[in-house]
Amino acid sequence: MNKDKKIYWIVTIIAMALIVLPSYFAPREYLEETMRRMQFPSYFGLELDILKVVGAIIILIPVIPAMFKEWSYVGFGILLLSASLAHFIIDGWAKGMAPLVPFAILSVSYYYFRKLNDVK
């Protein structure tokens, strides 16, 4: 495995962990309170959880076509930028900056994804 592939897989696994795992390890009451405080519908958290898992599976399974991976990257980018904006508006700068960390890592993953797949 060459250097670029190693970097891609390490960064991608870290990005997927930072995006997906908080939904399962954060206290459920905290997540529900956050959804309520941001005035999202009660089902929105479940929808996000399901779509995060589906997106992570699409990105992590090598045989899935690149087009689907591209859409998953776009979905995660929109998710993280929207989360940053929502937290910034409701909770202030500190919490608004938090989703930008996985977004930056996801961006590195996407860079290496494009580099390795050389989509022309």
C-alpha cells in the first residue's frame, strides 16, 4: 500500500468516526435536548443517525462506485457546515466551530479520494 492510500484510509476512518460515533456515545438526553433547543423535529435525530451510517458505509466500502462516494462526501459536507451554522446561531462561536474539525478532516479525506481515483 502506497503512502497516499495509507493517508487516505487513516484520515477517512478518523473522519467517519468523528461524524458517526458521537450520535451513539453522547448521552441521549443531551442529543434530544439539542434537537429541541434548535427547534428541529423530534424525528430529525433518527434521520441523521441513519443517513450518517449509510454515508459512512458507502465511503468505507471500496467496491462501491466513486459516484456514490462523491455524493456521500457532499452529504457529509452539507451536514457539517449546516451543523456549524446552527450551533453558531443557537450556542455561540465555540460550539459553532466544533463541526468544522471533522469537516477539515473530511476535506483531507476527499482530497486523497480524488487523488487516488484521479477522476477526469
